[in-house]
Amino acid sequence: MPGYEIWGEEEQKEIQDVLDSSILMRYNFENLRNGHWKAKEFETEIARKLNVKHVQLTSSGTTALITAIRSLGIGAGDEIILPVFTFVASFEAILFTGAIPVFANVDETLALSPSAIKSAITPRTKAIMPVHMCGAMADMDPIMDIAKAYNLAVIEDACQAIGASYHGNYLGTIGDVGCYSFDFVKTVTAGEGGAVFTNDQNIYTFSDQFSDHGHDHIGHDRGAEQHPILGLNFRISELHAAVGLAQWRKLDVILNRQRLIKSKMKEILSQEKTIGFRKIPDPNGDNASFLSIFLENENLTRNMAKKWKENGIACAYWYDNNWHYIRKWQHFKKLKKEKWLYPEHRDLLPDYENQDFSASDSIISRTITFPISLKWTDEEVAAKSRQILEILQSHKVKI
Ligand SMILES: *Cc1c(COP(=O)(O)O)cnc(C)c1O
């Protein structure tokens, strides 16, 4: 799963380059930096790999999402449709631009259901934000069709799907703008970091400026630069970029290993006919950082998650999780009373606590996700998979 599992000399060398000059800032200081431009180099390498024109690194995936939303001119009172199964950051990013997060159901892809998107569209809707959860993709063709038909922007949250693709295109490059996170537990890590990427020159120029207080980055004298827009400091540091750059070069190694492990696990788990598997619209594009399965009902699923964990098998039961699935989001209880939100903004927010997402409940309540570790040997993969199977089968005999 995470790149930190294969930390090595490569990361240390890139960091040392930066330390040798003492220039930890990604911009300017040309004469002092011994020719190192780790953030720029990292951006260039991402662009080349993803076959996308522009990449802007940021301080996190969250700040990448905020930058992407603002770069589309979306803000106060505009609605963005996102899935009920996500990470709280995608909700936060929308809210903190002044926009309105509007939830829609997921289907067995564990990502936005195209028909649910359609039902969620209102005259205020400006964008759809598919979130490619747990390494695999939303079904982008029907989503892009809806976006075209209703003239909506598409912001892809690909933070959990680094290196994953859909019919030959990397996730994040299919909509108007895509975002990655390089936080500590992601497929490629920089410690902290994120990226906004796009083929649209205007989105890129805005992102480049917005993430650095509006600096236009023209010329060599920071003091003489123009500031066409207001922005924030969402910059990545050279130290983080150095780590990310070394990690990025390991991406294919990471993906190959994860895919091999996942197919082996799937092969073994398929022996149990009551196990269902997440629907993956393009299996070849899965980054394979996780394996998600469906069991028969909520009770069995919750019990099995407990049993597997007790037996040392890492797994997530999202239905009871309070920052990935909407059902347990305590934040909603206070939202309508938050004083820092403008009253108009608060009033436009849906009554999140009382919306009906039973269609998603019936899927997520039966979902368990196993993280895939790069450290497992082939023997461990086989043994673990058999152990998962045996624990399930012995439990089922008892009930
Ligand atoms: C990690 C993550 C983010 C946010 O990234 P950070 O770098 O931690 O800010 C956003 N969306 C999803 C789906 C994520 O998993």
C-alpha cells in the first residue's frame, strides 16, 4: 500500500541534495541552490508519466483539491456533487471554498453512481467530484457523459489512486482537473504533499499562482513579481518534493508488486462463493493498493472484520468509520451552528443528518477492505489469504 514501506537510499540521496544547499524553498534563490529544483523536476516527471500538460505541486491533497475547485472559478453557493464514501478532506475542500458539498450514493464500484449524480443535479450544480477510492476507479465514461450533458466541470479526487488508470488514461486526467495526495500513507509519499494536474492552461496558471499567494512566477526576482490574484500559501517544500521525486520513480515497482499480490489474494478468496468483489470498471487500471470484498449481510461483515483483526489481519469496515463514510460524521451535528460560516452559506447546506443514503448503506455495510502491503513475501500472501478464508469458513459453520 504505502510508498513508505520501500523507503531507501534513493530518498536519502534526493534529500541530501537539498540539504547540501540549505535552500528549502521551491522558488527563486537561483544562485544558491546548487542547481536543484526538486519540485519542478517532480512536476515534470509526473506530467511525463501521466501524459498531462501541466502539474502544480501543493502542500497536501486537501490544498490541491481547494486549489482545483478555485481554479474552476467555483465558490460561494455553488454546488459540487461528491460520493458518500470518500475521505473527509474532499468535503472540507468544497466547504472551505464557500461552495456546497452535495452527497450522492455510491454503487458497487464504491464510487459515485451515475444515476445518483443525475438525481443530485440542481440549478446550482457546478461540478462533479468523483473520488477514486482505495486504488480503483469510478466509472468515468457515464460520468463524463453526464458532465457534458449538464455542462458541469469534473474534479477528480485521485488521492487514493496514484498510478491507476481507466481505459488507458490515468485517473485525474479524464475530467477537467485531477488531484493527488502524497501524504504519509499514500501509494507514493512525500511525507506531506499533493498535486493538481490538468491539460487546461488557465486552470494551471491559476493553480500556480493561487498556491503561492498569487505570485505570477515571471522573472527571477520574487520581490518584483506581480500578483494578479489573491491566493494562499499551499506550497510544497523542496525537502518534501525531494522525497516525492525519489518515491515517484518507484511507482511502477510499487504497482507491479501490488497487482501481483492482489491477483493472488483474489484467486484464493474466490474459492469461497459467498465472497463478492468490488466492481472495477477497468481491472487493468486498478492500482491494487487494496482489496475490497462484499459479504452477505451487515452482521456477518461487522463480525468478520472483528474476527480478522483479532487474528492479526488488517482490514477496514468503513460502515463504522467516522471519516470515510457519511453515516458516522459527527461534524454534521455542529455544521449548521458554526459561527465562522456565513449564515447564507449555512442555510444553503443540505440537512446532512437526515438524508436517505440507504442505497449506499446496503453496499458499504457489507464491504470490507484489506490493505495490501509491499512487504509481504509470496508465501505470506498465500498464507494470509488462506487464513482469511479459513476464519470466514469456520465462523460460518458456527452460525
Ligand atoms: C488522502 C486523501 C485526501 C487528502 O490528502 P492529504 O494529502 O492528506 O491532505 C483527499 N481525498 C482522499 C480520497 C484521500 O484519501
